[in-house]
Amino acid sequence: GENVEQHPSTLSVQEGDSAVIKCTYSDSASNYFPWYKQELGKRPQLIIDIRSNVGEKKDQRIAVTLNKTAKHFSLHITETQPEDSAVYFCAARRGGSNYKLTFGKGTLLTVNP
Amino acid sequence: DVKVTQSSRYLVKRTGEKVFLECVQDMDHENMFWYRQDPGLGLRLIYFSYDVKMKEKGDIPEGYSVSREKKERFSLILESASTNQTSMYLCASRLAEGYTFGSGTRLTVV
């Protein structure tokens, strides 16, 4: 089955700096890659996603890049703010899997004021 | 907004008890999922359902079963609760490409 590796497990940055979280996946048939943000005590929420026919997608301060050849994708957060502090999960899904997502183990991002 | 509601926020059960975790979504979504979340292990898929009475095992189904008698409700059953099933359980319903998660049930088995 699909395996998703996520790094780093913890990341601490100063407010205003950029943060990058990286994921690799094993199944070359995977074609959808979402990112979820989970604030302390709350449910995970979708923040951005990318499909395999696109190399990059941006939404204000967050962006996701995908390298299909290398089977890795990354989340980029620019001009970080304290409210960006949360656990971030990447995930991957292959076509025809009944929409089953396989998640990475998560990255705890701390943005220091 | 799609609402995914988990009936209990916190549960404490005894070893050997049969435990039911309930999840209800208010849209006509076909796909529903149960994950457990443990520190350092991320979200791991237990079971999922793609239609009424249709279910499929996820990555860690041992010790669990599910029921989907109606489209809006997906139940997770711990046949005989054990301490290693102490965890946060998250239900999700598919919204377009991504999921909408419930608030989670923190289950403690003593």
C-alpha cells in the first residue's frame, strides 16, 4: 500500500520567517496530495491541495510544490505568524482507491513571536 | 458547510467492554472514514465505507468493526476494548476532493 514519509517532525521558526515541510510518497499511481492543519484541540482542516497534473499551487502565504518524478511534495509557508503554529499533515491518494487518504506522521510547527 | 458530528467528545471504558463510536454527517456523502490519531504516528485508517452496507478495511482494522446501515451514519465498534485502543478517534466524510473531519472522540480504556 501507499506509504507517506513526512519531515521534519518538529519545526521552530521566528515570526516572519519561511517554513518548509516535505513529504515523500511510495505509490507512483497517487494523484492527489492535500495538506491539513490541526490546531491544538481542534479537528484537522484542509488548507491546500494539489493534483498530479500541476507542479505548484499558491494560496496567499501558503504554496505546495509537487515533483512527480522524485515522488515528493512540499508545503511552503511564507511570512509566518504565531497563528500558523499547529500540526501539519500531508497525505496522498491514488486513483480508484475509494478516496482513501494515507497521511504522514505530522509536523509540529511553532512560530515564535 | 458540511457538518460531521461525533456523538462523544470523551469516553472512558473498561477493558473488555464493547464500545460504540458514532459519526453522523449532514450531507449525502457516500464516503466516510474512521482514523485513529496517536502522538508521533499521525492519522491511521481503521475502516472506511463507500456506500450503505459497504465497508473496507484500512491499515489497522484489528480489534475493530464498523456498521453503515444508513448513509448519514457510520459507527466504529470496539468488540472488546483493550488498553492499547486508548486513542483519539476521528471520523471524516468526503467533501469534494478533501475530507471534513469530526471533532474527535478521545477514548480511554482502563
